[in-house]
Amino acid sequence: MSTTEVSSIELERRAYRTARGRRSALISVVSTLVFLAAVVLLLINSPGWERVRESFFDPQTAIDALPKVLVGLWLNIQVLFFAVIGVAILSTLVAIARTLRGPVFTPLRLLAAGYTDVFRGIPVLLVLYLIGFGIPGLGLTGRIPVQVLGTIALVLCYSAYVAEVLRAGMDAVHPSQRLAARSLGLSHGKTLRLVVLPQAVRKVTPALMNDFVSLMKDVGLISALGAVDAIRAAQIEVASVANFTPYVVAGLLFVILAWPFIRLTDWISARAQKREQIGGVV
């Protein structure tokens, strides 16, 4: 039985790469600490630091505001949950409509293209105002909760962006994949569902995750309609104690909520890049 032995040259290369990696890590840690120390010293030595610290970083105010801001954050999470479901459904339908072939589907393609053009061009906050105050103004139904109206507005806005991302992923799937699926007897619908969409989603997963993180932040805009979410709860606390610390608390909670998904997005992007570069020389 033969065994594979590593040559001395390869061992030297591995030792060199290990030492270089440790040296790079050490430099990164030291430079980061130096930068943070410089920022802290700059802030502390600023003329107005004491006033800013009392207005934005008061510990007792943060402790008092945290429970109410957490209750508001739960509303943001609920809106995010239903908005993600709505965006996934509507954006997929719009992306499919934009990729339909044949002159008979021209009205659908034009409608989908017009939808994406309009809602990618209008600011999210303006759409929230139009939906949040326009739909109740029609008087077609009874009172609609503002969080429902906010969810509808977010779904309309983000579906336009996600639909374009999905369409780009679908167009990136080689036409031979479609032809092979059709040659096997799959219908157009099954070809999309079993062959095209899975590959398209895998190609654009990092972009989709970035849109999800952006949506996670923008759910806080429902406070503009009067919903008592984390931002509105912080605003109420700021008005009652005349201190801006609750805003910092709300911001930190949103960062904590988004951080795992941001790291997941980076990991997915790095893995996809590594998979694409297998066998290549960089």
C-alpha cells in the first residue's frame, strides 16, 4: 500500500502561508485597536462630548426605554414576517411575467415592466403615505390597521426590486437548461418550477439576502403612519424624557436583529465566490 508523502518544498510553503496568515491577523487586530482608540479619544476630547453623552448615551434612560422599545420591535418583526411572504410571492409572479415569451403575453410583460418601473422610482416613504392614507380615504372597507397598510406598501415596493433580481437570475440560466427540460417532456410551468427557478435563486441568493436586510430596516418606516413600533416607541420616550437615548436603543436593537442575516449574507457570498473559483488561478 503506497502512501502519499508531502515534499519538503510543500511543507515549507504551508509553514510560510501559516506564518503569513498569523502575521496578517496580528496586524489586523493591532490596526483595528489603534483605530478604535483614536476614535474614542477624539470623541472623549471633543468640546461637546459631555453634553452628547448625557443626551444620547444615558444608561438609566436606556434601561427605562428598553421594555417599551422591545414591545414596538415585536410589531416590526411581525410586519417583516408577512412582508417577506408577500414579497416572495408577488416578486416571483412579476419576474415570471417579465420572462414570458410570445406576443400573446405582451400585455402581461408590459404590466410587469410598468409595475417595476413605477415602484422602483417612487421612494418607499411616499408609497407608505399613498397607501396608508389613500386606501382608507376610499372608504371601501372599515378601519384597516396601519401595520397592515404599511405591510402592503412595503410589499409593493420591495417586490419590484426583488422581481428584477429574480429576473436577472432567470436570464442567467443557460437556454440549454430550458431546452433540455422541454425535450424531456416537461411543460413550461414545470420547467420554470423545477429547473429555472432553483438555479436562478441560487445564482442571486446574495442579492436577495441584501434586499431582505434592507427590508428589515425599512419596516421601521411604518412609524410614519402612526404605528407604535420600535421607532415610534422611542420617539414617544424621547418626547417624554427630553433625551435622545431611546433612539440609540432602537438603533442598536435593529442592528442586533439584522446582524445575523448580514453575516449570513457575507458567508453565502464568500462560499459562492469560492465555488466559482475552484480550479481557477486568482
